[in-house]
Amino acid sequence: MAKGELEKSPFQERRDLIIRSLNDIIILQAFTRRGLKQVYDLVNSRSRKNVHFSVITASGKTAQLTRTKQVAKELISKAKSQDIFAQSLIVTVALTEDYIQSVLREILLRHPQKLAINSAGKPFERNVSMEDVLEASSKREILSRIIDRVLIGLSYKSPADQFTYMEKVLSVRFDAETKEDYAEVKATRDIIVHNAGVVNDLYLEKAGTRARAASGDLIPLDGAYFSKAIQCMKKLINSLHRQVIKKYNRDAPRPHGKLESHCVGQR
């Protein structure tokens, strides 16, 4: 480390890595969309009526598929205008969840008494199985197993319950706008992954007042929405980072000195 350079905390290192990864996705997305435009122009300029593709089969062999020129153009147009944003949203939400869970894991390891708080933010008794005690080589390993289960369980909770848990366990606060916006972003991600982007009652419940479509509709997804979603995720990450640094940066860090990535369950 150069003279006069301040050593970054593990919270800062993890935050910087996630923000850089989010920005890398934006950059790669721009390259991909330019490439898709070039492919579209190439297909459109050809006189042939059909376009041929090589695909892998279930047996591992290569097969040839044929699509009409019009179908190929529609496929490329859809990828450029919507699919690339859908795939990018899935990855960026996963990165955001990874940061949140890495912070929770770090604080729970440093302050295991906080494990006595449930997802509703209420105190309760958390039991440890005899199997965990006998199989673990140290108290730290027992804690790690318990934390894994807590975070897995948390990933299945509603966005509102997840924020309640974070605020109670970490002693932080998020403004209502951030919580509502991120709940909608996660709800959009969920229906892309689990319902082919078609809005259902679960989306409407999770998104609340931020819902952007009616049940049965295809969720709108374009560059403008993705930009707002990225802004929301960065705002959440930075808000959490500032508050955690203020409250916990003077705590004795774990021996490794770095936050681990443990995004268990992404829903």
C-alpha cells in the first residue's frame, strides 16, 4: 500500500466490486445491442429467404435449424429491444442481493446475538441441532451454518419482510421510495424468471403501488426502465454501505478481512 493511502474496509471493497460489476453489465449491454444491430442489418441485406443456425442437442450433437429471414429479424429485434434488458436485470438483481447478503453475513458473524431476531424483526429462540454441533469443527462453523439457513429463509420472504429484517438486524433505515422501487424491481425479476414475464397476482402483491401492468399482461421492459432499475439498485447499495460503514467499520473484522459472497437463493 502506497504511503498515505488509506486501507479500504471489507465493506468498501465489496461495495466497489459490486458497483463495478453493475457498470460492466451496462457496458456489455451497449456492446451487445450494437452487435445485434449489425447482425440485423446483415440478415436484412441478404437475398436468401432462410437463415441457418447450428444448435446443440440433448445428446450433445450439433443440429442445423432453419428460420425464415423474417422470423430471424423479429428474433433479433426482440432481443435488442427487450430480451437483453431482461437478462441484464436478472444478473444485476442477483449482484445486489449478493451484496446485501454478504453484509448481513458479516454482521451476523461479528454479532451472533443478532441471530435471535426473525424475519419479522421480532426476538425469538433459534435452536441448533445436535447434528450441527457434532459435525462442526468450531463455533464459527456452527454460526456459519445457522446464518446460511437464516439467509436462505430470508430469500423466500416478501421484499417488505426482507427490508424489515435488514433494518432491525443491521440497525439501518431505508426511505420508503427506495424500498418500494426495489420491491418492484425484484418483482419484475421474479416474473421474468418464473412466469416468462407475464404479470400475475404475486407480482401485483410484491410490487404494490409500483405495479406497472395488469394481471395477464407482459411486463414492459426497455432501456428506460432498466436505467431506472440500475439507479434504484445503486441507491440501495450505497445507502446500505454508508450506514454500515458508520455503524460497524470500527468493529474487529474477521480474520480474512474480506466479505464473502454468499447469495443463497435468489428470488
